Amino acid sequence: MNATSFEPAPEPQAHPEPHDTPGRIVLLTTSHRVAPGLLSWPAWQALRTADRVLCADGAHPQLPYLREAGITVAEASPTAEELVDACAGGHTVVVVATGEGEPALTDGLARLAGSGRVRMPELELLPASYDLPGARLLDLVQVMDRIRAECPWSSRQTHEGLAKYGIEEAYELVEAIEEGDRDELREELGDVLLQVVFHARIAEEHPDAPFSIDDVAGGIVAKLIHRHPHVFGDETATTPEEVKAHWLRTKAEEKRRSSVTEGIPLHQPGLALAAKLASRARTAGLDVPLPHTDAIGYELLALAVRAETEGVDPEAALRAAARAYRDAIRETETAGGDTGTQR
């Protein structure tokens, strides 16, 4: 049996069905993101009870496992007409789909069914393995591997060169959240995720201290489990405040910092920096008086601390005010014609 010829199956010897019984075609699909051989029980049942099992791809990753399980698989690529003929007499034919999903075959079967000239066998699409949540991340890793190896631009990038894009993508994500645009939110989350995967791929090439995306994921998984003892351990938490207390306590045990200011990135926007410092001091129970001068910077510091105390994100509040100011500028430009445009 090869991919260019197809012979109808012989008639069964015991209890033959009437020749005009249409039979059954099962299109068996599998996910390349699930290890070969890990098939659902209905899939194994269909394979074991089928009169014939066909696959157009002799190198299909499932074939060694099917044959090891005693399933005879013929390499064949029948037309829709040939497949329908092979089912005549009540036969069941299972087609193990290739990665493309057999579009030519399914289109041909659809045309036959629509013609009304052929008594069609029962058609069934049977997923033999399913993607688990997060499975598409494997595709992202594979795509990033290839881009890093083959793209003239991506292959030359460094952590330092990409740093600015991480900042830009984070801001664009925040903007999508604040604008409430769901499509933009999905896209910007993808762009942020790309930065993580890109940096992890670059990190694999470090000569002395390499790490991979699996190391990154493993690290955050371990951190999340350790900082959620009320979920993964014996402790309890029934309120957000108790959860935050758990988080801060376990974080303090991990970091063992000599100052509450350690770990605060000083290059973040000024209002966010001021609010973070105020949050750390307040959480630690430190009563720290604000410096008093007439400089605008200290006035902004006082406003940021006040906002944090009242549970307001000063950066978000200022952005909201700035957007309102932008809208007012546009309204003034519209009302005044071209008088407000720059020359």
C-alpha cells in the first residue's frame, strides 16, 4: 500500500452486510502539542474496531505508537470517491489526519454529500488528543527558536537592545487596559509575552549562566506556590488583606532585606516610584515625615503619597487627567478652526 494507489477492502467473511450499507468514515485528529500515543479512549476504540486504518503521511508521529499497539496502518491517500467505495458494505475506515487536517479529502467528501448522487457513509470527526490550556505557548517557543536562528535582525538582539521595547509594550498594555479595548488588550498581552520569550531565548546563549523559558516558568511557579500557602499549603486566608499579609511575610522571608526600599526600581516613572516608597513605608509601619521645601518635586511627592494613602494609583490618576486635558485641547482646536494648530 502506498500513497498513490488505493484498493477497496475485501468483503468480511462472517455475517456480511448488504453491499449498499454505507458504512462509516472516521477522521481522527491529534494535537502535535500532546505526546504521540496519548490518545483518548474513544480514539483507541475506533482504531481497534475499524476495518481499515489509513494515513497519508508515512512519517506521522503517531504511527510507531499505533503499530506498537497492534494497529495495522496503511499509508494511503485515497480520493473522496475511493474512500466512500471502501466503506460500502458497512465497513468502517479510520483516517489518521495529517497536520493540515486533510482539507482536500474533507472538501471532496463535502462535494459528494452535496451532490445528492451518492449514498454517503456516516462521517465522524474524532479528536484523539486535545490541547491543554497553555499549549499554544509551545508554538510560541518553537517560533521564537526559529526566528532567533534565521532572522537577521532578531538573531543580533541583546537584552540591553530590547530593554526599551519592554518598557514600550508595558505602557501600551496599560493603555489598552485603561481604554477598555478588548482586542487591543489581547494583542498587547501577546506583545508583552513576546518580550518574555525573546529575552529567555537570548538567555539560553549566555556562555556562563544560561537559562531557558522553562527555567523562567519554573521559577515563577515555585514562587507562586510558596507565596500562596493558603492555596497550596495548610494556612488559611479568607480576605484579600490576609492574602496580602501572607504574600508580604513569605516575600520578606525570601528576600531578607535590610531596608524596605530594597528591590524598588528607581528608574520607574516618578509618581509610581513615590507611591511605591510610600506603600513600603506604610506597610512596614514606619512614620516617615516628608521633606518640606517649596520645590515642585516635593509637592508632587506629597501628592503621590497622599494618593497612595487613599488607595489611588497616582500614575493612573494623572494619565486619566491628561486624557481629559487632551480631549479639551482637541475640542478647543475644533471650535477654533486652524487657529490652534502649530505652525
